[in-house]
Amino acid sequence: MGVEALERSKQILEHQGLVEEQVRAGRQRGVARLGHRPTIVGDGLAAIQAWITARAGGTPYDLVLMDVQMPDMDGLDAARQICARWQRDERPRIVAMTANAMQGDRDMCLAAGMDDYLTKPIRVERLVEALNQVQPRRAR
């Protein structure tokens, strides 16, 4: 289980088991070509802490790729906390990553404050689309 933060525009990515290998392969093929550099944390609470630390250090994340199901704090609760604490222009874009692919699941993620939704297994081209939606914070 982990969260991977990508830097160019910095992002946090959470993933589990086999997804980790898919994301790693996707990063090698697509994300790395876009100039992102990953950082990894373990769960929703760690994602929030990473965001706070990066923000305090002057290098806030631009995108959080948030796994919905995690131990301790799931992605929905983490997204709600980030959205409650920071205004839209102060917080990262949050993209759900989940194996739950029903319309209601997407709606639940968006209602929690997430900005987009990716289903597992993650398709590299869809991940690249999500990354391309991000404007680096310094450009906002």
C-alpha cells in the first residue's frame, strides 16, 4: 500500500498490490516522459501529512491520485479533510483511483471533493490524461 508523489507538478499517488506494478510500468512509459518524479507514502493520513509538509516547505503538491480503499484513513475521508481545510485554489487536484466502477462510486468520490476518477486497473493513457489536467501551482 502506498502513495506516490510525482514532482514536476508534484502529485501524490496511492496504490495497492498489483496496481503498484501497473503504475510503476505506466510511470516508466508515460509519466516519466512527462517529467514527473514520484514520492511514496502509505495511507490517507500520510497523504494529508505529506501535503501539509510539502505546502509548509513551499513545494505543495498539484495533484493527489487517491486510492479510495486504504487502512487507517480511506481516500474518501482524506479527500474530505483536504477539501474542508483548504479552498479549491489552495489545495491539490484530487483524482480517485478505485476498483469500484459503478456510477454511484464515481458520484461518491466526487461528492467527497475529488475532482476526477480513475478505475483500476489504471490505463496508462487515462493516467496521462489526468496528469495533463493539472496546472502547476505556481501557474495558478
